Amino acid sequence: MTLYKAPLDDQRFALFDVLGAEAVLTGLEGGDGHTRDLLDAVLEEAGKLAEQVLAPTNWPGDQEGCHFDKDTHTVTTPKGFKEAFKAFAEGGWAGLTMPEAYGGQALPAVLGTATTELFQSGNLSWSLYPLLSEGACHAMELHGEEWQRELFMSRIVAGDWTGTMCLTEPQAGSDLGLLKTRAEPAGKGLHDATTYRITGTKIFISAGEHDLAENIVHLVLARLPDAPAGSRGISMFIVPKFKVNADGSLGERNNAYAGAIEHKMGIKGSATCVMNFDEAEGYLIGQPHKGLMAMFTMMNAARLSVGVQGLALSERALQNSLNYARERLQSRALSGAKFPDKPADNLLVQPDVRRMLLTQRAFVEGSRLLVLYNALQVDVEARAKDEATRQKASELVAFLIPISKALVTELSIECTKEALQIYGGHGYIGENGMEQFARDARITTLYEGTTGIQAADLLGRKILQLQGAGFRHFLEEISAFCQQHSADESLRAMIGPLAVYTKQWGELTMKLAGRIQANPEELGAAANDYLYYSGYITLAYLWAKSVAAADRSSQPEAFKQAKRDTAAFYFARILPRCLMHQAGIEAGVATLPQIA
Amino acid sequence: MTLYKAPLDDQRFALFDVLGAEAVLTGLEGGDGHTRDLLDAVLEEAGKLAEQVLAPTNWPGDQEGCHFDKDTHTVTTPKGFKEAFKAFAEGGWAGLTMPEAYGGQALPAVLGTATTELFQSGNLSWSLYPLLSEGACHAMELHGEEWQRELFMSRIVAGDWTGTMCLTEPQAGSDLGLLKTRAEPAGKGLHDATTYRITGTKIFISAGEHDLAENIVHLVLARLPDAPAGSRGISMFIVPKFKVNADGSLGERNNAYAGAIEHKMGIKGSATCVMNFDEAEGYLIGQPHKGLMAMFTMMNAARLSVGVQGLALSERALQNSLNYARERLQSRALSGAKFPDKPADNLLVQPDVRRMLLTQRAFVEGSRLLVLYNALQVDVEARAKDEATRQKASELVAFLIPISKALVTELSIECTKEALQIYGGHGYIGENGMEQFARDARITTLYEGTTGIQAADLLGRKILQLQGAGFRHFLEEISAFCQQHSADESLRAMIGPLAVYTKQWGELTMKLAGRIQANPEELGAAANDYLYYSGYITLAYLWAKSVAAADRSSQPEAFKQAKRDTAAFYFARILPRCLMHQAGIEAGVATLPQIA
């Protein structure tokens, strides 16, 4: 069994000292009450749920896995999952950031992101059941009709039901334009709305079937009979597991059944279902053929959450590997025994072990800042009092999402690998728990759009199609920061390289844009390196910002020093990774010739 | 189920075109018959065993795993393992490189390395049963007594029995000086030699118990009663599972029992045992207190083999991901449809997918050259006709082993990750087989000395203590190559950077040595980056050598062009990784401050 302690101190530092979240949030529409005290209290409670209820179910849940009964088409989740979900629902967590009109608490998205980190550290598999609900609510909130929100969304917000996103089909993964599931109009139903008969097979449906809640609201992408081919002919439908009566009570079982669950490398407590829809009854959300837009609403929130998953796994892996390095006695320090009264020194005396720990710490704390910064912009986008501020935040969010998703998840593979490595052979043994983190982390760079998809989104859509609007805001922010702190003693070693890299980032982007205009294949040849390059500079900025914030904060001296040490480590030993990614960006498609 | 086709063409190219193995081997003592034809024929047969017998057991073996019966202390290996071992033994593979005096075929080590790659690609878990036998034989060959070789080694060579290496204890992993297992003299036994009573617990013992062979010869590290503390007080003992009578027949069961098997992240078909020795009867190998020397004999061979494991997994993962990229239809090429008559283009049209494939290819084929080059030097070390040549080869081997072990295994984590990534979400599903490669690869950077241990061995022992003897030979070889090919058109883009990096490698090493002399902690701060830095330059040299060899070979044009393309990719997109490792080497221990 592995340790877990909610990292509330670092979350508070990130939110309040670095990002100034209190001033931002209380200045937003409806944000009067969103004070530090309130946020603190919520984090405290979330930490308890994560530590006491969720964390103990993590490893046993991996061992037990989900069980599928093919006769009844039902899924049994691991022991403790149901009780944890009950505690989650009763605590009001399902509606934390949801509108008050549907029973939610309308608290900030950035608080939702912070509490989600804690729950995901507690048990990632378990956290996927409520996660998909969130995306489904967002889609109904922005694109659904009022009666749909009242009937379906409010029950998810209450924690009575959960939601899913049914996108992928065997032949349609990254390319949803290939999907085949059909929807045929079939007379009037609830609230006098047209019902549709949905027929098709969806795969990789997280929480598609389970025993945590009494009903499941599937949001299904399908084609209407008159749909154009490709991604412009996709519509979104609500397809409940149990049909719902007008008064909200459950009706008959809908023809939407799980056909199997997948046996996966990790997240074994999460039921990943094959879903068979056979003339299942559904309701259209939003306009016909506009389902992809509604899907992107779900997707953006889900992508940020998957980034947070990477962070959550890395955090818990770091806590355990640090503890192991402290307690494991083996060999002596290179310059002579540090604990001569013990049979051997601990692993912390080894510089190479500290390198692995500092790598994790630099990524974990940097990633936390990144996702919280991103989430705070989501709040500003939604509720700033003037349009210009909302617009700017919206552009920043669009720019940051692929970085938050892809970079943090890729780094979680590295972090969980380093954490396991510190355990030596003991890391490979199941009961020590480290290998589960590595297996669980492996899904995060695959689902909700692979790293390749995120990289293409960043470079192709966010930089080129949107003319880098969010990118330019971000560069300006960094430049302003560098100017403001150019004379700070404690930032001296950082501001120089940060300014140079930031300038180069802009120039590289311009040059690359020109090459892509001449040959669109250059986009695919550069996107992955461009994403990492951008991500490492982004983290460098956030680390410099951390040091500035630590200096002016009232944190204990040891906390401040740890921030300075980790930032110095990052600038010396991680940021130079940009050099190799620059080479990758500049190498061009000629270095990636056709393969037979 | 995953594909596997033995990569005989590339092995032959590496052995004969690049490394000139035929000329080298036939010039060695006893090497008259080691012609290309003979080696070819052996590879052909090994390929059949790997493809037809081993490969089909790989995924089912992972699913079934090993079973331990705690009442009888026996292990049942997965279905097909026993039959495969029988075929292996009957084919004479257990004795391929063993001395003829004990029933072996005395074929070159480099051929053993090449065939081992094939078997490990076929089924890594299975291959661990014979692998440990090899190390045990080497230890007996070099340090044991004649009667021990006749009684124990010859039976392993015949494939009747297998061997183990019993090193690790719960409190003694990387630091064997901490081991506690005791050995007490107990009168005369076989061949009038002193017997010892061995008592202690060993963990992580691969092939410690199984059902493939009738007896198991454990080579156990333990302390004699008068042993000095630490690693200078360790002796090595032969402890058979069944005691052996003077005529070689099996006697009574020895008190050496498996107490449990580990539940691991991967290599689930390999029984990793806790071994309990309770006054078990053993025989000393070599001199008292000199067990560590005998162990290093086993260890060096085992380390090279673990490097080959990384290669073997990467090769099979590459084959499957390339096949998937060819067959999976999804999305269109960035510059417009390449297969307009199909519903979508295949993944190969995406430059980013080709980047992932070329990364794997560059590492797989480069790693193959590295381990074969290393193994060929093992042959030269053992059987060159003059002492100076043997000495030089021995220094090269010492230098290369930590690179072959650590670099190739670390790259196998990256390669199996990229291969899985190409499958998208489908890579995460067990039955597609890709996640098994990723799980299996994860052990290779841990056992037989972690990457950190290899890095410290390279920099601390091979470079500093041995004054870089092997390193200097290697630098001279690269310099000579650069001079020789300075005018080659097809190598023009490579020789320049290679010469620059090679010069810098020497200079960086000198500077680093100076810093370490001033502060030994600098060794630990730089070793990991130094290992990668050295490894990437080593592969650059081998890739340049490949292009030169392809040019003058009679290989088909497509084969030659693939070598040129992959080499160009390596120089443009992989070699720049040295820039970040250089930064890591230069950063110094100040960037790795103490962690509380």
C-alpha cells in the first residue's frame, strides 16, 4: 500500500501566492463569496475524502478490477467504490462547479481542478466515474434544452446518476468523421420532443456501465439520415440507460447495453465498456449535425482533467519515492558515510537519486501551476465582467489546453517511471504500488486525444488557424514578468534565459509558420517537438513566477528554499531539453521520409 | 497476439557488413570453422525456434503467469514453456557457446548474443530460465574446480538442469556488502571437498524454482564464519536443489526451497522467487571471500544479455507498430488524401507517426550494432592470438558493458512506449499485446544493476579508476573512422558532427574528472547524463559505420536507402539530445542540493 497526503500547502501556495486566485475570483461575476477562506475550507474537506476514503481503495481496486456479467450486462466495481461514490455525492462534490439553478454550488472551475487533483491522486480509476459526468453536464448546460437540463443534468449534479461520452467506434478513433452510429427520428416523446432510435457500437466508453448510481446518461455521437459525410454530419444525443418519465422517475430499460469490458494495462477499477445501442431511445442535444461542437465542449474540460490526472499520479508517486529514498538504507555517500551509526546511508545521500526526485518535484509542482493557471483562465473566460477580458481568457485557454493535457501527461509517464526506478527491483513488485502508478499513467497520453492530436491542435489550430492569439497574450505576460523582475537578486539566473527562450519561441514559431505555409506536411513533422518546446518554456516561466511569489510570501523559509532549489534545478537541468526540441522543430519533414 | 519475424537480414548486415565478424572470428584461436555460412545456418535455426515455438507462448504466458504451490514449494510455468525448453535443450542451444570439454559447441559469444536476441523477442519471460544458467556456467568455468564443472556445469550445458544467481537479500540490493546469508563448514562431501551449511533468505531469484528441468544449481553468495565485514567478506557456493551423487545421479532434496513468487508488473511467465536456505548443503566456488569476483564474471555476461533484452522487446514492438501504422486507416494526410479510394489514409502518411517509427528503428538497429560489437569484443578478449589484442578487447568490453546494458534498456522503455502510442487507445488493451512489451521492458533498467549503478560503473570505474583505457581505444577507433571517411559523399553530413562530438566527449570527460577529484559527489551528479551522452555518441558512430557499410555492401537498394534515411534521422533528431545531457554533466552537484 502506498502513502498519500493531500498536498494542500502546495495547492494554496500555487493558488494564492503565485496565481493571486483570490483577487481574480472575487472580482468575477458571482464571485463575491469566493474568498481564500472558503476555498481553503473546501480543499481541506476534499483532502480528507481523498486521503481517508479514496486512497485506501486504490491498490485493492487495481487488484480486484471490475467484473462484467455477460448474462445481465452488468458491471461490479471493486470493493469500496460504491461507498466512496455515496460519500462523494452526499458531500455535494458532484455539483461543486455546477450552476445553482440545477442544484450545484457554482464554485470556481479552478477549485474544481484543485479538488479533482486530490480525488485522482486518491484513486484515478474511481475518479473516472464522476469525471465523465462533468463533461456530460457541460454539454447539456451549453447546448441542451431547458427540459433536458432539468430532467437529466440536475440528477447528475445531485450525484444520483452519472454521465458518459460515447464517441469512439472501432473504425473511428482520432478521426470521428468515420463514425457510423445511426440515429433515426421516431415520433414524439418526453416534453413533446422528437425521439430518435440510436443504433451502433461504441468502444472505450469509460463508466459506460457500473453499479455506483441508479441511472447512466450516455451522450452519444451519431449520424442523422440526412447527415453529410465526415465530421460535419455528426449529431449528439442523450441516451439514458433507463428511460426517464416526465416526473423524473425511472421508466423501462433502454436498449443500450454494455457488451464487454476491456482488460487493460491499468485503471483496472474503471469499467471501459463496449456499448451496444440497438434502436435505443435518444434525444437530440443542440442542432442537427452540430454534435462535434457540443463534443468539444465536453472535450476541452475533459482534456484539462486528463492533464490533472497526470499531475495526480505523479504527485502520489513522488510522495512515495521520496519516502522510500529517505528510509531505504543502502551503500554509502560518495564522499564518505553520512550516517556512520547505521548499517548504510539512506538513498537521499546519492546525488543521482536526488536528481530523480527533483525531476519529479519540478514537474509535479510546475504542472500543478500550469493546470491551475489554465483553470483560472476558464473562470475568467466564463465570468469576467467585461467582454475583452473574457475574450482574452478564452484565447489563453484555447492555447493552454493542449499543453496542459499533453505535456503534463507525458511528464507523468516520466515521473512515475523515475519514482519506480528509485525503488530499484522493489518498484517492479505489485504490492509496493509503484508499478500501478506507471500503468495507470500510461492511459493519460492516449485518451481524450493522443499527444500527437494535442500537438497538432496546438500548432495547427491554436497557433496557425487562430493566428496565435492566446500565444501572443502569453508571450506578453512572460515579457512583462521578465521586465518587472529584471533587477530581482533571487531571479537573476532565471530571467536571462527565460527572456532569451521566450524571444526565440516567437521567432521559431514565425519561421515554422512560413515553412508550413509552403508545405503542410511540415506541421506534422514539427508538432510534437513544438509542443514540448512550448511546454518546457511555459514551465520555466511558472517556476520563475514561483520563486518571485515565494520571495514575497509568508511561507516558512524551508518551503521558500525548496522552491528556489527546484527552480534552479529546472533551469539548469530541464530547460536545456529545449535545445533538442529546437533541433527537432528545425529538422523538417525531409528527415521523416516515407516508410514502406 | 503480436507478430514476430526474426530480423535475420539486419543481424547479418550488422555482423558481416558492418562489424566484419567473419574475418575477426576466423582469425581467433579455435575460430577456423566460424565462417559466415556456419553462423548463418545457426541464426536461421534460432529464428525458427523463436518464431515458431517461443513467439506463440509470449502473450498466453503473460496471461497465465507462474503458479506457486506453497505446500509443495513448487512452481508451475505457463503452458508451452516446458515443451519449448525441451526443444531448446534438444537443439543444443544451452551449450551453444560453452566449452566442448563439457559438451558445448564452443561457438562465438557474438553468435550467442545474436541468437539470444531472437529467443528473447520470442518470449522474454521464458528466456530468463536458460539465461541464468549461462551466468552460472561462466562462474564455474572460470572460478570452479574441475569436478564441479564435470558434475554441475556439464548437466546445465546439456540442458538437463538450469542455474541461478542468488545475490539479493531484503536488506542488500545494490549494496551486496550488506548481505547476511551464512555458510558454515560441515565436514567432507563430494569429491572429498568441504561441504558448507548455507542459511539465509534470498529474494528476486529468477528461475529459483520451476518445472522445466530436473535439478536447479543455485550459485549463492554467503559469508563464512571468519569473513570480514562488507563486500570483501563474501564467498560463492554451489547449492543444488537436489543433492547430487558422485555418479551424477540425483540424491536427496536439499534444504533450499522457494518460499513465494513475486507478483510483478511484467515478465509474469518468469518465476521470481524468494529462496529460503536452511542449512542447505553447498560447495565453495573459488577462494574464500572472493565471491564478488566470481559474481562479476556472471554479472558482466548477464548485463550484456539484459541489454539484449531491451533490444529484443523493442524489435518486436517495432515490428507490430509498423504493421499497425500500415494497416490502420484514420484521417487524411496533411497535404491531401493519399489513398482517396479508401475511407481514410493509413497512419504512415502522418509525419509524427513516422517520427515514432524512425525513433524506434534508429534505436533498435543502433542497439543491435552496439550489443553485437560488444559481444564480438568478448570473443576477441577470450581468444585473440596475441595478448595485446586480448588486453585491448578486454578494456573495450569493460567500457562498453554499462553502455550496452543501461542505454539499450532505457531506450527499450522509450521504444515500447512509442510503439504502444502508435496504437492509440488500442495499445492500452491487453489482447493487442503492446502493453505487455512496455511492462516487460520496465524490468530491464532495474535488474542486474539499475541504470544508476551502470552509470556509476561507467564513470567511476571504467573511466576514472581504469583511467579510461577502453574509452581511449574507442575514441581512437572513431577518429580513425572519421579520417578514413572524411571524403565520402554519403557520410558528409555525419562525419562533421561525429568528429566534433567525439572531441567534445574527450574534453568533457577530462574536465569532469578534475571536478570529481575535487569533490567525489560530482560523480553522482554527472553519471546519468554522462552515460546517455556517451551512449548517443556511440550510436552516432555505429550509424555512420552502418551507412559506410551499406554503401559498400551488396544489399538491395531499398535496404541501403533505409539505412541512410534512419542514420540521417538519427543525426538530425536524436543526436542533439547530447546538448541537454551536456548541460546535465556541467550543471554540477550544486544543482542537486540536499532534500530533507
